[in-house]
Amino acid sequence: MHYFTRLWNSDFWKDYDLYSTGLQFKQKEVGGKSLYFLELSVPGYSKEDVSVQIVEDSSIVEINGKRKSLGGEDRFFRTAVYLPENADVSTFVAKANNGILSLSVQIAPPKQPESIKIKVE
């Protein structure tokens, strides 16, 4: 068996986390709102070339890009980043402008503990 095949099929990869890219959302204030914010450099990719989706129970943001090079070859990239637990995914925004992909999401307000009144019989 080829060395690479043995390595690829070995237990070495069993604990590998596909989403450990080192990317992290940073926290910042914009217009009085607390946001998580991330910028990625995607030179040569237009907004039509890039897709962003939230997966795995709203905990991971996957970013994919695909375009044709000047020579007609397919060029692509794929990366992912963990979304902070208190991110309000309903406010997620992705913008591409001049080779920069900007992602932002509002920080959800802390959940107030619920109390349930129990009738004493």
C-alpha cells in the first residue's frame, strides 16, 4: 500500500477538526450595537463567486468560492469558522467588495432566566 494512502487512512486523522482554520470573529461596537465581525481577503472573487452558509446547528459558517482563471481553469477555496454561541444568526450579513468579504452578526442579548410559577395544591 502506498505510504500516503496508509497515512490518510490511519488513526492520525480521527480527531482532526475540519473547521480548525484559525479564523475567529472579533467583537466590536457599530452604531451602538455589539457585533461579531470578520474580514477575509478573497482577491479575484466577485460576490457571485462566493457562497456563505451557516451549518451544524448554527455553530459553523462555511465560506466557499469558485471562479474561472484567465486561463479557463477552475479556481476555488473553502474555509470555515466557528460562530460564537451568543450570535444572533437571524442578523447575519455577508458583503463582498473589492476583494474583501465582510461577515457580521449581532450579539444576542443575554437570555433572562425563565421562572414558572407552580400552583401549590
